[in-house]
Amino acid sequence: MVAKNDVGSKPGSGFETPDFNDSSWLLTPGVAANYDTIGLHDFDGVVWYRREITLPETLPAGDTILSVGPVDDQDTTWVNGVQVGRMFRYDDIRRYTIPAAVLKPGRNVVVVRCLDTGAAGGFTGTPDQLYVQLGDGSKRPLEGSWKYLVGADLKTSSSLPQTIDDGNPNVPTVLYNGMIHPLQPLAIKGAIWYQGESNAGRAEQYRTLLPTMIADWRREWRQGPFPFFIVQLANFMNADAQPVDSEWAELREAQTMTATSVKNAGIALAIDIGNPTDIHPKDKQSVGLRLALAALHVAYGQKLAYSGPTYKRLSVEGASIRLSFDHLDGGLKLLPNLPKGFAVAGADHKFHWAQARIDGSSVIVSSDEVSAPVAVRYDWGNNPDACLMNGAGLPAVPFRTDDWPMVTAGRK
């Protein structure tokens, strides 16, 4: 198996073999850790892990199982130089059956190659998920220090360090060539784009990536600027106790900017119909209905309520800020018992939850913690409250009135 740009996958490297000299490798601090714990903050790329385990002279009857817990994002795993498994999902627990002929009495060597392409990486489970289970059910723990070595850094690699024959679709050009290019001889009416989660850590870059992709598709289909509809990221993960910067909020902003700036584009919100523990929430009917509204307006020219309230402008009124909106469609409504939608900040850039009330076609926000507010953010978080609607029952588009530095600025 060969992988470009990964020193451990080059022919003859021998990283996966039991007799490889790993004396120069580093040690993880106590457990086989994720990238962050071993000091690789914001690192995307390949890390190799090695660990020895001692087995008895006679193994019990039955399958021997190797568990290394969840690995983010991809792993290839060997025992004594023989590949025993590989997986591509970041959240699946790896439990591989080790062929009996592979194991030896005494010293055995487990090697795991981890490839992370964004956010957390490496072993992301708990120490008790790392073990070898013998045929009689007894376990040999693999917690404790592992040796590790960086094999490839995406920031300095000319292309993704990806094993050539691993069948993973998340490689540049694979999805496009396999699923988009074959359709381009066919006529289409429009496209729906429901993606963004994996780009949240690079939200500023997404401001360029998504419009560029839309332009490329339109050029290749040769049908002009066909309609393109975006599903904005749903609410996900735990709600924040206090206002914070958010990669997901910045990605939603990039999606909104694309839908606003690109000709014949529209957006459907899912900010109020997500699931804190499921990145793929089940309510697709509401998403479909909102996409249909956007399509009826953009693609078919119908005049109807197709968007929730969108921020238009603000005016500072003493210790309060008045917010004006488009797409009222029957008036503004604040849902009760949802106090954490709006946040305000002063010149210090520190946001505090705000009280909000409707005044005609405006929303007035203020906070006892901010005597001179200058900026407002709404639904700026991973899993916000989504408390503002219009008369058509459509949620307000998340927004911020400031242009202060982004947490994802400059990331690639």
C-alpha cells in the first residue's frame, strides 16, 4: 500500500512491521491520545502509532479482537505487519478480528496509521476502549503510552496524503468524477446543496469555495446560471451557556453570503430543526418544504413568503439597539422561553445575552451588562435558540452586525 506525501507509506519504510526500529519516536502522555493531547493543535495530517503487547504462550480458543476505539478520521491498522482492518468514519469504534496465524506467543506489535483531515484527530475514545480481547473474553489493555511519529502534514503537502487503493471517496476529484461529471451531459433544472459540516473549521475559506464550485458546475453544464439552493447548517452540539465565537456560525454566514451574492441562488434554514446529538437530523420534511418555497420564488418567480426575517440595519438608541428586518411576512414573532438568541457587545467586543422585545417591525435588544452597545449577534452559536420568526412561521436568518475577526480566518 502506497500513499503520496506520507513518509510512513513509502515503499520500504517498514513502519507497520514488528521489527521496525522506532527508538526515535515520541511517547504519548499516558494514553494513546488524540492529536491535541500530544501537542498537535489544529494539526491535520497523518500520525503513526505503535504499541507492543505481550500474549500468553497458549491462546484461548475463539476469536481474538483488537479494539482501538473511534479514530478520527481514518485508520489503517496492522498487527505484526499484517493489515487487520481499516475504516473511514470518524465516530465508529474499531473492533478488528485478528487472524490466529498472525499472533505469536510473547511480543506482538500493533500499528495504527491515522489520517485526520479536519478538527479533532487520532484516538478520540476512552482508555478502556483500547484493548486486545482473547477468545475466553479476557482483555489485555492497550492504554498507557504509545509511540508516535508524524507522517504527513496537510499544510505542507502538495496533495492529500491518501492511500491510493483504500476506496475512500473523500479524496480530491473522486466524488466529482464519480457522481457529478457523468451527469453533465444531461439537462437539469437546478441543484440542492446540503453540506458544510466538514468545512466548519475553514468557514472563511468557504466564502470562496462554495461560489467557485457553483460557478464551475454552471460552466460545465453549459445551461447558464441554473438555480442553486443551499441548506444552511442545522443546530447541533450542546448549547452554549454564554455567547461564544463559533465555527458553525461562521460557516452559516458563508452560506448566507453565497445565497445572497450568487445569481439565482437561495437558502433554506434548518437552525430550529436540528438535533444536538445527531449531525444528520431526521427532520428532512421541514427542510424540503423550505427548499420548495425558495425554489418557487427563485426558479419559478412566484411571489410568496420564502424566507424568514433577514437583518437589514441597526440604530443605537442609548443603551439599546433597534434592529430592522426584511421578509416580515405577517410580522415578527419572538418565541417564549427562549432567552439566548440575541447577544450584544460594546467596544470591548465582549458579548452578553440580551433581552429582546418587538416594537412594530423592529426588534429592540439590550443587556444590563452593556451600557453602550455597538454590535448585535443573533443565533451565533453551534446550537442557538432560534427564537425569532416571521408571520409565515419561518425562522430568522442568523446574523452579526460586526465585522470583527473570525476564528476561522486564514485557515486552509
